[in-house]
Amino acid sequence: MIFFTKLLSPKSFYECSTHCLPWILMCFILFFSYGLIGGLFLSPADYQQGDGFRIIYVHVPSAMAAMAVYLVMAICGILTLVFRIKLAAIAMSASATLGASFTALALITGSIWGKPMWGTWWIWDARLTSMLILLFLYIGFIALQSVISHPENRDRASSILAIVGVINLPIIHYSVIWWNTLHQGPTISKWGTPSIAPQMLYPLLSMLVAFMLFYAFILLLKMRQQILLREKKSTWVREILCISTK
Amino acid sequence: MHFHEIIYMGGFGAYVWPAYGITFFIFGLNILSALLQKRHTKKILQQFFKDENPS
């Protein structure tokens, strides 16, 4: 508990992230390489979709990462509003562009996959539309952050948006169950009756972990910069800057 | 597996490879954005300390 309390101080977090970053990068490279090679070359072709199904290895991880990032932002929003934790506000702000890029990637790769399988690039299907709404939520969040100059007001307003927008996550997840859609049902969330062969599943799980590690890596890099800017009047920032500019 | 088969992907190469290409592009953009932010922060902080302590 003391460790977590200490980690909430910007200085301790900055120092801890310095040690964590190389490990996160190394793990990302390992998981991404296995996922990429396994997904593209080692897993067998699908009996219905042939090699076209290999888009799943970038589409599903990006979609799940997009949702996970938004959930992290909403949790950070609560921590910012209720407990006024500075680091939570910084994490929320640093996550937005990453989440938006994952959502855009999920929509683009889904569209590329849809063309040979459904015969169309886009359809106003429940899953696709709810993902598009998630992208608009991210864009709205980024716009809101850029228009409010006062840090406390900006954190408060964007926290509220992040928390309100979280209602879209269960809609995205259950859209394929609640509505009759072109999009296929859950593939890897059905742990009881998995609908994917192990040779196809392991690279997919590896890619999922790789996407989350990539998020953690970029998030830490961005948070470190924002911490330095917000804490620029502290002595420790001066010391770090002097060391790095020698 | 021949090179041609890898590129052709059973007729789906035109869809599979662009999807992976876009993934790499978006990953690259995120890395570039983080590196640019680092450079920008360094400049702002150097200016801040210079203004604060002109000597």
C-alpha cells in the first residue's frame, strides 16, 4: 500500500517509469514478433475465409485496445474528480490520442476485412456504428482538452466526458448480441466454448498483449513529458534536466 | 512456402498486407508523436530555466 501511495507522487512515478520502460519495450518486441509471425505465417488458413482472416491479428487487438484505453480514461476520470490525483489526470490526457489511433485502426482494418467478406467497405451496422461513436468520443475529448486552457477546469471537464462516454463500451461489446448485425459474434471472449483453434488463438492473444504493452510504453513516454511540464518548478525536475543536458 | 504465395495470400494479399501496413504506420505515428513531444518539452523547460535564471 505504501508503495502505491509513494508511486502516486510525480517524482517517484517518473523514477519508476525510467526503470520500467526498457522492460516494457522488450516484452512488446517479443510478443509482437511472435504474434506477427504466428498470425501471418504459422497459423493455418481459415476454412471459410482463407488467408483473409489473418486481418484478425491486427483488427481484434486494436478494437480491444481502443475499448481498454477508454476504460482506463474513465477510471482516471473518476480518480481525478473524486481524489484529485494529478497523475490520473495526466494519464487520462496522454491516453486520448493513443485510444483514438487504436479506434481508427480498428475501423480501417475492419473496413478492409469487410470488403472481401461482406462485399462492402462500410455498413451502418450496430458494431461499426458504436465503434465510430467511440472515435467521435475520443476526438471530442482531444478537442475539449485543447480548448480549455485552465488545467483544473480542463481536467474536470474532460473527466466528466470520459466518465459519461463509458456507457458506449457495453453497447460496443453487446451490439453483436443485442442486434442482428453483419459483424460476427465474440471470438475470444467465449472462454467456455472457444470458437477459434489454439494455433490461431495463441498468436492472437500474443498480439493482444503486444498492443497493450505498446499502449503502456507510449503512455509512460507521454506521461513523463507532462509530469516534467507540470512540475517544472520542483527542484527534482531541474536536476533531471541538468543531467540530461550535460 | 514461396515468396509469391506469401504475397498473394490465396487472393487476399491486396487486403491483408495493407491492413498490416496501416498498423505499422499508426504505430510509427504514435512513436513519432511521443518523440516530438519529448523534444518540445525539453525546449520549453530549457527556456523556462533560462528565463528564471538569466545568468
